[in-house]
Amino acid sequence: MSDLIVPRTLKGFRDYPPELMLPRESLMETARHVYRSYGFAPIDTPALEYAEILCGKGSDETDKQMYRFKDAGDRDIGLRFDLTVPFARFAAQHIGSLGTPFKRYHIAPVWRGENTQRGRFREFVQCDFDTIGTQSIASDVEILLVIQDLLHALGIERFKIQLNDRRVLTGVLEQVELLDQSVAILRALDKLTKVGAERVAAEMAETAGADASQAGKIIALAACEGTNEEILRQLQQLTRGSARGEEGVAFLQQVVSLADAAGLSAEQLRVSPSIARGLDYYTGMVVETFLDDLPEIGSICSGGRYDNLAGLYTKQQLPGIGASLGLDRLLAALEELGKLPTTQTAAPVFIAYFEADRLADYLRLAKSLRAAGLGVEVFPEPKKIGQQLKYADRRGFTWAVIQGADEFERAICQLKHLKTAETREISVANGPSQLIQALTET
Amino acid sequence: MSDLIVPRTLKGFRDYPPELMLPRESLMETARHVYRSYGFAPIDTPALEYAEILCGKGSDETDKQMYRFKDAGDRDIGLRFDLTVPFARFAAQHIGSLGTPFKRYHIAPVWRGENTQRGRFREFVQCDFDTIGTQSIASDVEILLVIQDLLHALGIERFKIQLNDRRVLTGVLEQVELLDQSVAILRALDKLTKVGAERVAAEMAETAGADASQAGKIIALAACEGTNEEILRQLQQLTRGSARGEEGVAFLQQVVSLADAAGLSAEQLRVSPSIARGLDYYTGMVVETFLDDLPEIGSICSGGRYDNLAGLYTKQQLPGIGASLGLDRLLAALEELGKLPTTQTAAPVFIAYFEADRLADYLRLAKSLRAAGLGVEVFPEPKKIGQQLKYADRRGFTWAVIQGADEFERAICQLKHLKTAETREISVANGPSQLIQALTET
């Protein structure tokens, strides 16, 4: 059989076996549940789109990363590399019938043929949520509450939502007349924690022509520290005289106060003037989220406010705000924090197939347990019980139900807890109700 | 702005706005829940694979339909056109560490560049479930029970699971020495209900060289009618002397009897000798599922038993059985049967934003309702109440909660049922508990 095809996946792609896919599905279910609880509704768009649509706003970087090809009809098409561009196209196409405000979530894979170093994959799932068609601060605050609820629902209490408003930095850059150098400025500023103020100022001088006073003011902005109140006070001073900057600071004050009233306290929400999140897209609030116990994995939920989502495809101005949960990054984090279940099955109950001619009985019992809401697997072959229990252990079932000839005769079953090995006899003389009780009471 | 890009999807592709995506997600959730309740565990595989892997078993037909191209690294790759081929590759690659029996489900999109007539799309979701590594009849019966549970969970009681065993026809073809003509025979037999026995026999004579006696025996097999017992008796007679055929009939008898014992009665399970489901793949039981009220849309859940899943990629013999739920076909059917909800939101409660400076109060109230398990949307802007209620109506919310200055003063809220327009005053003097009760009691 030398003509076997070697089973393998493409470089940068991976399979998800049950022990990885179960928590991944559970994360997606939690995200769906939380998004829905705020009135976000699901949409889906095609994985394949016209390359023209996908490239519309693309940088050279995304163009290079896109899987792009000709289909059988010689159309120039590509696989989406994010969910934002398809959403912009979707919104431009359908907003007339959908109406505004429109709140959507979209959980779906995207593809990027990027460098596969550092555990990055070429296929990964994004979990976006956005509200478009409104400028109201209510939507900004809501994004923060969703992030809080998401993390709480995942059992994570120790995190920081870092908040900034793009107008603060933009205002100061206007004031020091360096707005047209903002890309270079931001690139330098990004290194502040790594290389220190002096070297950042030197880079700003070199790449953006910033003098010491200009650089100093910008660095002072990013370096603000303290409580939210203290930082906001410093920002107020630093932006004084810049209408835009003052607007940004006032907005941050309002967001912090509303969030606090809605149960998101300073413990979990931090004004962070150094956060920028790229230059050309966001125009107002920006947000990143870090786990206290694993800050080094980076932001697990990021987003911000934009003035116009779909300008490439429609004249209708669609302002909005949204964020994206980094599902696979969060999954890796939960794994590292030991917060992932280590099972290969979503069913807790294993029924051994002991007596060859009793299959119908096992199937009936399984049916009753399922009707009571329990997940149940019946082993498919009447193999040796030791072999079956080894299988059950390996898969991670919690309970094994065992009925042999003796048990059938006595109208009982053995219920074995597979983690503790504790075994009890349960009567099934009057049906499975006692068994169901034993299985559900813990 | 003449340089706008026209927002559009590719031919054969479509967007799913909330009113379509909500029931689609709900179908997938139901499928996941039922699969899991039998111990099937989720897996995922990459959308992109080496073309060599995907083409392995492909016919000219699938080759032509596949989206195939060269990636940036000049690899010959393609988008999966089903979930079976990737599962075969996955199983060959991982079965050593996974162990058998292995039960998986996989819910994911597939792509086929096929003709787009008759409401078929080039991207659609498949929902496969399979048990591999066992030949036990327990797994065959289980597939039928899963289908029954799936449909019940979707609120469908009127359906027929049609059951056959490929060995029955194969046995008879062996007997009449036409096994090597089985493709032509099946193609002719497929038209039996449409064109009648005479013309089928004529086609069999022409394309497979079958004489009247041979054709007659094959047609008699496919034409068996009556109760399951009556059909099984006829099949027994027709297969007499063919070891394989008799094996198939005995197997069907056992499946029917076990299924019946496990609660799947003849009302919903029918032996149907005319079902074949293609020739080169299935080797034992085959199954299709039709809705009593919409038989014309075709089978909504089909599958069967195979001897060897992954023979192209491994020497390890992996027998198994599985089926696939036709998600989008079922969605279309439910729509036609009026069984789809017609809402654009998954949240039942709408909170109007009435008093501009009371946003924090509305957010707090929403939080309390969410904590009680209710989905709640707060309108983001303090627009006119009529405009807000129009929005709430359009989105399909069930309840609107309205609090203006007067209501805040009196510590009440107005609770309006949006379908009946009935409005009640509810006290919130002691927190939202009375409101929660009113919202959850119906």
C-alpha cells in the first residue's frame, strides 16, 4: 500500500480534537449568550467575497495576507481576513431594510496567510459585536458592560478593561502641530514602557521632527498614572485649550461615571492614556482588556468607536462602536490558567454494555436519562467490563452505570463515580427515578 | 463619490441577516445538544486542505466543484466540499491517540462551486455525526434514535425515517449476476416512482443488459410495500439463497426490533427497500428522513454504514456509521411549515430610553433583569417614545419597559406587551423583583 496519501494539515492550520473543541464551543456559547442578552443579533456573511470588496480598505499588509484566487468563472475572489470588512459591505447593502440602530454579533472563522511563528494560526475564529447607526454614549458604555459580563460568565474576575479616547491624543497632537506625524509619533510612543521616555523622545525627534517640548507633552500624556480620577485630572490639564482633547476627556469622565453606576467599578475599568489601537480607523473611545494573571498574552477583547463604517460602499454615514473577543487567545489563556475542563466528552454518564442480549434495556435506560436532561453514552459492544471502564476513564465521563445478569435479576444497577471510584447500588425496580436522582444530586 | 464599490455577494452566496440567522443558530444549538446527549463530541478541521487530500476519493463531479487554487507558498490547496473527507483524514491522523470507538460531530460550512439553480448555494453548513471503530448494531440503532431526538427537539413529530440495508440489493444483484452493472441498475431503479416498472425494466435491459426476469426481481425488491413486518417478509423471500441478502434482511429485522424497544416505533421508522444512497460508499444500513408535511424537499437527514472510512490515508480499517443533518434544507422546510420565529432579536425585553439624564438608571435596571436571566436591550438614544416603540415592534421584542419622569417619581414602570399592546403599571419601589416576576410568569 505504498500509494497511501499522507494525512496532514497545511502549515499554519490545525485540527481541533474534542478536548480542545469542547471548551472552544463552550466559549462561543457563552459569547453568544452574553451578546444576545444585550440585544445583539447574529448575522453571517460568506467566507468568500469579491477581492475588490475585501481589499477596499486593505493595507499592503492585509492584501499580502489574503487568500486570493480566481474561481471557475474567472472572478477575482478571496477568503475574508476579518469580520469588519464583510460587516461594512453587509451594512451598506442591507441597512435600509434593517434600520438603525443595528446591533449585530458575528462569530466565524477568518483566514490570513501570515507568518506562522509564535503560535499564530492561519485560520482563527473571531467574535465581533457592534452597534451601528448611533453616536450615543449609551452604546460605548454598553460595550464595556458586555466585556465585563463575558469575562464573568467565563469565571474570570481578575481583569482590567483599559479605556482611552482617541480624541485626547489627537487633540494634543493638534495643539503641538504634529497631527500629520501621528503615525511616526504613535510608533515611537508604543515603545514607552520598553525603552523609556528619553529614547522615545529621541525617536520622535528623528522620525517626526518633534522638539523636546512637543515630545515631552506627548510622553507626559501617555505616562499619566494613578486612579481614574487622578488620570482624568492630569488629562484635563494636558488637553487644556484643545477643544477636541477636552471633548475626549469629558467623554471619558462620563463613561467612567456611567459604567460605575451600572456596576463596572474602577477595580475593572481603568483609564489608560497610552492605548491607541492604530490610527486610521477609530475616532473616539478605544478599549483593550487584559487578564491580571496573564497580561503578557495581550488584549483578549479590543475595540472602539468609529465615525463611518461603510464609506467605501455607501454614502450613508454609519457611525458605530464595536469590539472583538479573541477567542483562540482566550482559550490559550484559560488553558494556561487551568480553567479548562479536561474531558473529551460532553456527556457525564457512561452506560456499560455488559449483557450481549440486553442492548434494548441499555438503550431504554439511556433514553430515560436523556429525557431527564442527562447526557448518556452507551458503549456499542459487549466487551470486557475492564476495557469499557478504561475507555470511560479516558474519555472523561463522570459516572458509569453497570448492569450485568445479577443486577438485572435484582433490579438494581451499580453506579460508579469514575473520579473517586466510589460505587453504589441503586434500585431500578420502580424505573430509573432513583438513578436519576443520584446522578443529578451532586 | 463615483468611486464607491458596489456592495454585493458572489453569485451562489448569501448573507444571513438576524431573522434568518437566529433560527439557524437555534437549529445548530439543538443539533449540538442532541449529539452531545449521546456522547458525540465536537471536532473541527481546517476549511483549507491540500488538494491531494480533498481529491483523494473525489469523483470528476466533486473535483470540478471544488474551490481549488495555489496559495502564496505555491501549495495546491482547496476548500473542503464536505465534512467526510476531512474526517477521514483526521481519523487517519489522530485515531491512535483518540482511541476507538470514536464518536464525533462536526458542524461547519462547506463550499461547492456547483450550478446555482433551484435554491442551492455554494456555501452551506453540514451537521455530521459518526461513530467509527465499531461494527456493532448498537451504533446503527443509535443513529436512528439521534435522528428521532433531533426532530422531536425541533418540534417535528410527523416524519418518516426510511431504512434499508445495502446488502439486500447487493445480494439480489449477486444472485441475478448483475453486480457489476449496479450503477446502471440503480440509475434506472431511481426512476421507479416517476416512470413505472415497465419503463424501468426497459432501461435496465438497455443500459445493464438485464433480461425481464432479472429486472423483474430487482424491481420487485424496490417495490415492496406494507408494514415493516410485511416488507421484511417479502424481502426474506426475495433474498432467499443469497447469503449477503439474507444477512441484510436479518439485520434490518434486528434494527427495527431494537429501535422499537428503544421508543422508535413503526410510525416513524419504515423499512424502505428502494433507498440506496449511491453505490461506492455505504456497505450496510442506509437511512433517509422525510417530513410528512413536506416530502418533496427531499431527505433532511441521511447516512449509512461504511466498512472503511480512511483507507486512502491509513492501513487501519475504520468501519463506522454516520449521518448528516441538512441544516439549510431543514431551515427552508421549517420556514415553509411556519415553524420559524419571526423575530430579529434574541432578547425579549426592550427598555426605552426616555429621560436623557437617567441613562445610568436604565442601565442598572437592564443589569438586574439580565442577572435574572432575561435578555434586555436599552435603546441607545433618548428619542421620541413613539419612534423607540416602532423600533421595538420592528425588531420583534415581546415587552417594552417605559419609565419617564412621572414613573421615576412614583417608583413604578410601565410594562407594555408589544403583541397585545396591553400595558400595566409595576412598582419598582423595592427593586425590580415585581417586574422580573411579571416578565417571567408568562
